Amino acid sequence: MAIHQNAGPLTFGEIANPGVVVVERYRELLADDFAQLAGFTAATVAEFTRDGSAGWELREMLRGFDSNPVDFMAEMGTIGE
């Protein structure tokens, strides 16, 4: 996720009550208040993977970025490399 930047850099710490909740039906899979991401403008929160024989697996991976939205999309894909 990335913060829409209108008038200049805005971080998660400058937003009232930032956070994320990931749910499956009524079950909460992940929740975070972004306290550790306060200085960042974008973040990844989780990765969903699936192999051929098993169901989906969630891997929590809170990671902050200071990039613009275009660069963030490129950087986000390099997390596991």
C-alpha cells in the first residue's frame, strides 16, 4: 500500500489512526497499527503464496518504503530476492 501524495511527502506517522486488517470471511489473519512504519510513505504488509498441492499461505511481512508510487511497485517485487 502507498499513501497518495498530493502536496508533498506524507508518512504513515502523519496520518490519524493508520493501520491494516486482513481478514478471510470473519477470521482476522493480520492486524497492525503501522507504529513501526511511522516514517515511511509506502509499505508491504503480507505475501500470499500457493503451491500446486496446498491451499493459500499468508506470510506477514511488514516492510516500509520511502519511494514514490512507481518506484515502490518495482521495489515491492524484490522483497524475496
